[in-house]
Amino acid sequence: DFTTQALACLVEAYAIAEFDRSPFLEAVVSESLRRLQNFQPPSLCTLLRGLVLTLSRGTSQWNRDALHAVAQHIGPRLNQMQQHNLFHLSQTCQSISHQQLKDEPSLAA
């Protein structure tokens, strides 16, 4: 079994390497969502960044659903995050284009 930190790093690494359509990545994201309540704030930020990177290339519905689930999980945990975690989140959110927000209204909320 991978740690939650390893899962988040795998998602981000696969996204950076543009292996968005990999069945392995989909399995890693699925396992991440299953264990989402165990993620620490830094790993949540990394997971979100990886999902945003894959979404920017127009990947499938599973990615949008995963991004929504992670974003919903981060909101209530913002008070647990240190300043560098919030900065990481801010950078990730800034990378989401206005078009993506228009296409996915629930991400803008």
C-alpha cells in the first residue's frame, strides 16, 4: 500500500509527465478518493494540484468528479493548513483558467 503522501505525489507526477489517460493514474486517484479522510493538508494540496493539471488538458469525467471531491474535502480543513499550504492552494487555484470555471460552476463556488 502507498501512503497518502505517495498517492498525492504519484497523481501530481503523472499529471506533470502528461500521463493523464493512464489506467494506473485512474486507479491511484480512485484509491486517493477512498482514503481522502486520511490525507494531511500538504498531501491534499499536492493531490489537488495534480488533478488541476490533468483537468487543464481536458481529461475525462472521473477527473472532474475527483477534483470536485477533493475541493469539497479541503474547504472544511482550511483552518488546519499552514501558510505555505494556503500559498500552494492559491497557486493551484490561479492556474485554473476562467474557461474551466465557466465550464464547471461548482468549482467556482
